[in-house]
Amino acid sequence: MGDMAKKIVKLDVSDLIRVLNEAYAEEWLAYYQYWIGAKLVTGQFKKGVEEEFLEHAKEELEHADMLANRILQLGATPVINFDELSKLAKCKYESPVNEDSLSLVTQNLDSERCAIGRYQGICEICFGKDHETFRIAEYILKQELEHEQEMEDFLRDISTAKQYYQKQF
Ligand SMILES: [Fe+2]
Ligand SMILES: [Fe+2]
């Protein structure tokens, strides 16, 4: 913990830590949602969805790591009780009850859109007031925007393929 790290933040540090812990919890849920989705996915798009989900899972875990480091730097503790993760998260975990790629990708697209709102919010709170948290949130936001785009691309490919098969058979 750095005293100066806290001193230079022109925000209520305890409010900031609460928000960072919510985002941290959301990243763990996002990680697990992709990871378990990659295990469960079935159907024609299995291979591509599995690869993309595992790549995203890795990035969500990196986001959790960045947030944990920042929380520690600010003299606080990342969530230590596993049950608290789902309670704290505003972007909720959506259980992948349907293993079809269309359903999994749609659920993860919703989660990405929630994450975009989360980091847009943190950027707005921190702009000009906490350069380091802003830098982290801006970096994560860029990746969440890419994730959204990739999920949208998958949905487009899936619906194009479905239309093609419907015409053929
Ligand atoms: Fe993330
Ligand atoms: Fe993401």
C-alpha cells in the first residue's frame, strides 16, 4: 500500500474501492461464464466459439488481476469471500443452461455490454481525478469493446449460416 497512491486520488477513495471491487467481482464471473461456456458449447460452431471463449476468459482474468493490483495499491483488499463475488457484481452471471452456441454467445454479448457500461462509468468517475485507475479502466474498456464486436460477429455468422441451411433444405 502506498500512502502517496491514496493521497493523489482526488476522489473519495472508499467509494472508488467499492466500485473497483464490484468490477473485480464481475470479471471473475465473466471469466467463469466464458470458461464454462467453452466447455459446454455444442453444435456446428463449437470449435470457433470454444477458441474465442477461451481467449476472452483469459482476458477477463487479466482484468481481474489488474483491478486486484489497483485495489491493493490503494490500501484495500480485493473480495476474499467467494460468495461475495456474485452478490457484489452488478453485471450478473448468466448460467449457460442452453448449450447451443447461439444462446451462449447471446448471453456473453449481454455481459459484454454491461462491462462496457461499467468501464465507461469508471473512466468518467476517474477522468482528471485518478490517472492510474483511469488508465486501467480505459485499457479494459478497449478490450470489452472488442469482445462485444467479436460476439456480434459470431451472432451474424450463426444467423447467416442458419438462413443458408434453411434455403438449402
Ligand atoms: Fe473484462
Ligand atoms: Fe469482456
